[in-house]
Amino acid sequence: MVSHLTGSDIELLYIWTPKFYFTIKGSLKDPDMMKLDINKGVKSSVKISCRDEYVAEVYSQELGEAIQLSSEIDPLFFEQQNYEIVIEKISECDIEFYHDNINIRNKVSPVGHAKKILTGVVNFTNDIGLSDLIIKVDGKEYLRVEIEVYPSKIDYLNDYNAILKDINDELYNLIFDFYKKTYLLTGLNDTVGNTLTEFFAIINLIFDRLDRAIGIVLKMPHHVLAKERVVENNYKVKRVDNECIKWINRHQQYVKASGDVIAVEKALSLKNTVTFDTFENRLIKYMIKSVINRLRMLKKRYIGKSDNGTAIVDRDIVDKIDMMITKLDKHISTTFLKDVGDIYTMNSLSLVLNMAAGYREVYKYYIMLLKGLMMREGFIKISTKNMALLYEYWCFIKLNSILRHKYNLVRQDIIKFDKSGLSVKIKMGDKAKVEYQNPRNGERYFLAYNNKYGDTATVAQKPDNALSLEKKGSNVKYNYIFDAKYRICYDNDYLKKYFTPGPEEDDINTMHRYRDAIVYENKDNHNFERAFFGAFVLFPYSKEDEYKNHQFYKSIEKVGVGGLPFLPNATHLVEDLLDEVITDSPETAFESTVLQHGMYEYIEKIEFNEKEVLVGNLSSHKQLEVNLKYKFYHIPYSEIRSSIKYIKYIAIAQTKAKGFGDDAGIRYYGKVKSFEILKRSEIKEIPKDSDELYVRFKVDKWEKLDKKIDLARYRVRRRFYTNLFLLKNANIVPDLLIKTKEDYRLYLELKRLDKIKVDIDKNDVDDDTMVTGIAFKDLNISFTGDSYRVYKNSILVDNINVDDFRKKPNIAIKRIKSHVK
């Protein structure tokens, strides 16, 4: 073969047969692809089977010319590339080109009046892996060429196989977690999780194995001995028991008396019979019927697409479906399975399904059919699998895997069991949602796939993956987009601008659009506010350390929009970001972005200078009873003279010193309705002969805090002040003494990460008591007024300026976390 170059086209593969010449022409792989450092040293193969002798040559990139085909060659075929197929007849025969994908098949057709040449340009789009090109002569397969289509954005041997394994492992985990519970097989929505192409591709490959496995079950069926009571002649009755005697007493017509002799002609006998109507056989019958129903649905939808003009019906596919339905239906209608009952509930998987020959295989193939993706066994290969869709599926599955290893899975609708059987609900256009709970603080997190956000002011948006977080101390939902894009830019102009491969600029613009377009109308003030706090592109790239210098990585911290490399061997940056957004306090989430849904709620929280809550102690149990009953609280005027006009709420501190014991703490608070200044002797509910001036606060109603604020070892000797937000969110008295926004912010951030202890300068709490620092894990953070000094084992390891913390609190928190073991 002479390697003819036509522009950028090269004869990549040439095959001579006695019937025709077969040629595939195309471009070599993009030289820019080398910048991604993928598929290095990878060897491919072209496998040929022909009814006659043949000669095959391939293009050698190393030598720059055609060489004889060997067992190992350089990769020749890549996704998203055009290839010209030319078939030239050299004998009188009918030649036809065939491919499983009808869109590729129809591209190659005869040209010219003599129709001696079949040609066409094909593109495997994002379908990678093995692909069979078949040439039929006079209606029969003559030549089969198996080529391998390689990805151009990921490493084929490492990333591609790892993506399939991740999807496989995670779905297996979800499936068997699903089977731990009891499910009804009726009454649920009838949804099919896998696409028509995926389902048919798998059943086409494993049907013969499934058929043989069912045959083994029919030859060696599981059975049990069932006890059955039947009426028999007396000479056949072997044993008389209580049930037999009761039956005889009720059927006296069979009892004959002759003198002193009583004879029983017939009686109830207990017989052991073999029955095949077991749970295992019922489940086998259900599985077969379920596959039949899916095949019928597949046929109906496939033919339906032709009826509405969206596809061309391939009669070969229809005939194969009919053949499968006929064989499976025969297994039920002509065997013992026709007498086996139906299954309605399934509590567990029996050992028979896991261990018995035939049953084990039927169950395994059934699960494979319902998953619709590559399974653990190596023989399952989907010839035309769209890599862009596969990457999108993997991103959702991998995000779930990361979350599931750290948080408790509450519920998921990826795996569904309905009338059509067990289905995997990950499909282009379908929605899926998984809910997790943080075991440490009870917060709930939701990861949604293909969720549509339609309540916008303009056009509905539908990102791939959306993470929604519920955070304690806030009624706002904190939403983040992780959008999968099987695209990466690495041309020269891009590298001059950004220095390293990364996401396309259009995809970053899409993230801006998502974040800005998905808005929420605040019902309180009717302002439109953003519902999403960040939007990130997930793209296929493995060099995470190199990418940290990319502008679109740094932009995440600045504006909450950017890109993250995400592949099986490159998940650290995504994991770090997930940890960050989950452990962020509500305040950090707001600081990291622009005006968001709930901003007004946030602003109202941080008024720390207000002395709106007076925390006062009690003199006795009796005072508590009287205060609660008559809805008031009294305190010497001299103690609150300067702050009386600011007080809006009263909180009562019950101390151990006054005999409250286990009830000690701050439990009751109430809103001030009015107040008056009067002599102590004028307070009649608790009489005392004194002319000292007191303030009597009239309380609208006393309320209980959701959780009592513990006094611990501290004593409330006199009154002190706090604000309502701290009162409702504090766990222990020192929490109420935080005086600045920055101190409170630090307190919140560290509290979300682990247990903390607020240190104060004395055990007797009053309005002069000061917070001196926070103990966090093995660190002590000292408050000096203008800085936070971080000590570890009494050694100063960091000093963070309060102004720096105010400007970039999330960076300061990262510095503190870096000192923890």
C-alpha cells in the first residue's frame, strides 16, 4: 500500500481481499494532545476476520509509512475525528457495509453509476472503545474489522477503566444497600433507568449466558418437601394424630360399628410432597417476566420512534428482540414455572440465589441488565458508549461516593425498584437526588442530578449536579453547582493566556450564567436574590498541582466561579472544596460570594453592640415561680440605669447557688412589653420593706429556649447583657459574652469544625467579664484585641491580625486549621 496524503488525510488502514479493497483514511491525532500527557506508550490493535485470505497494512507514525499489520500498533482512531471509509469492488458481487450504530451504517453507501465504490465519512463522536466494522458480501458477513477508538481528553488505560470501575463499584454499593430493606414490587412509578441503546447492547451480549443459566435452573430446580393432608382409605393411613381424630369425629359417615368392633373406612392422612413453589423459583419467574416486559417496552419505544419520524427501524434489532421474548416466554409457559406463584414482597436474598448453580448466574445477569452500564465482569463491553455522557454520569456518581464516605446516606432515588424491576435512575434528562446527614451536627446535604430550576425571572436552568446544604443557625439553603463538561482547552492561544490546560472560557461563562440566572424572590421584601453561592466546572485533567496556578482555580476563592480538574486519579481539589463549603459557617458562605438569598437574615445576626437582652439572676425558687406566673422581672434601678432604654428582652439565670441543682442554667426569656421605676416595697407579689428604686419589667410572655444554656462551673453573680441571636444559639454561658463580629465569626467557624471551649477571665460572670480566647483541638487561640494569637503546646505558632481576618476570614481559618494535628 502506498500512503497517499490528501491534505491532512492519510490511509490509516488498508485491507486487500479477493472481493474488494477496504481503506480508512483520516488525520493523525492532534499534536496538541501531547500537551495533556495522556495515552503515552499505549498500544492498540486491529483485529480482522475474513472468509478468504487477506492482506492488511496500517500507517506507522514512527516510520511515516505503511507497514504490515501486527498484533500491536499505535492508536489510529480517536473520538470526535472524521474518517473516510472507501470500499472498492474488484469482483462481481453485492457488497454492503454494516455497523451496529445505524447513524454510522447509513453514512457509507455506493457512489457512481456502476456502484463499484462504497464510501462515506464517519465520526464516532464521543463513543470510545471497541467498534466493529462489517462488510457483507451477497448478504452474508465476509469481513469483520474490530478497531479501537481512543479518547482525546483522558488516558484510555487508566482514566477510562477507572471511571467504569468507579461507576460500577458505587452502583453495586447502592444496589446491595437497597436490598438490605424490604420493598413492595407493586404500586410504584414505572420508570426505566437505562437508555434503549445501553439495555439492548447489554442484553445482546449476555442473552445466551442468561438463557443457559435459566436452563440450569429448569434442569435442577430448587424444591422443598411440603406436608399435605389428604383423605385416603384406612389401609393407606400410616399414622393417626390429633388432626386425624378430629377429622373422623366430624365425618361419622366413614365410621362403621359391628358389635364391639369399630371400623373406620377413610381417614385423614399426612403426605410429604415435593413442591417447586418456593421463594427462589418465584423470584426467577419474576426476573424472567421483568426482562420480557422490558424487551416489549424496548420494542414499543423503538418502533414508536420510527412512527414519529425520529429514527429508522432496523429489522435486525426487531427480530432479535422477538427471538429473545419467545425464548424467555417459553421458559415460563412450558415448564414448572407456569405453576409457580407470583412474588409480592422481598425481605432478603436467600442463600440459594447466592450459591446455587443457575440461580446465582440468573440473578447476576439480571442485575447487569438493570444497571445499564459496565459491570465488574470484564466481558460486558458497550460498543458505542458516549464518553461525554459517561463522564457526566461518573461526576455525579463520584461526588456521591465522596460524600457517602464522610456522611450518612439517608435516602436516594438512584436505585429504584418498581414494576419494571430494579433500575438505575441515571439517564440524560432524568432527575436523581441523594440525601446525606452529617453525623456530628445533624445537618442535611442534598446532591441533585439534572434538577431543573424554573422559578427564575427569565429562563429555566438545568445544571448537571447541584449540592444543597442546610446549615445550623440559618434558614437559608446554600446551593453550589458542580457542572460536568467533557471538554478541555489546550491550544496555543489558550496556553499563552493561562499557561496550563483548563476549562473552556465558554464553560466558565456558563457558570456565571447559572449563578446569576437562578434567583429567588424573597417573600419578605420581594427582592430577587441569588440562590447559588458558587458554580464550578468539572473537567477532565489530572495535573492538580499544576492547575492550582490557573486563573480559573484562583477565581473560585475570589468570586465563587471557576473550574476544577476531576478524574479518578485527580479528586483532591474537588474533595477539598466540598469539605470547605460543607464546613463553612453561613457567614463564610456569604463572605465568599456576592449578594445572596438570605443576606438580610445574615446582616440582622451580627448586631453585637446592642444590649438588647438583660440576663439577670434570681434570689430563690419562689422568685422564679412568681416571675413566671405574673409575667414580670424586677432588678435594682442602680444596676441598669445607663442601659435601661436598650433592653428589649429579659432572660433568667437559674444558679446552683440558689438551689436549682440540675435545673441550673438559662431556660426562660421574654420580650419586654413595658417597664416602670418604683420603690421595692411597691412590688406586692414578692413583698419587701425597702425604699430602694427598682425597675419592674412587664413581660409579654415567657418562652423556653429550644436548648437550655448551661452554666457549667460559672456563676452569675450580677446581671450582664447579650443579644437575642446569641441567646438563641449559645450552648454555654461564655458563648453569650462574645462582643465583636470578628470574635463571633471565629467562634462560629471553629465550632463547625469540632468542639470548642470559650475561655473567659473569671468564673463569676457579669457585664465586666471578658472573653480571652478559644480552645480548639490542640490549639489555644488568644484574643488580644488587635490580633488572634495561635498557641500550640504553649508555643506561639501563628499571629493573625484582626483586620486581615475581617477582610479574608476564610484564609485565616485555613491558616488555623493548618496547625491542627
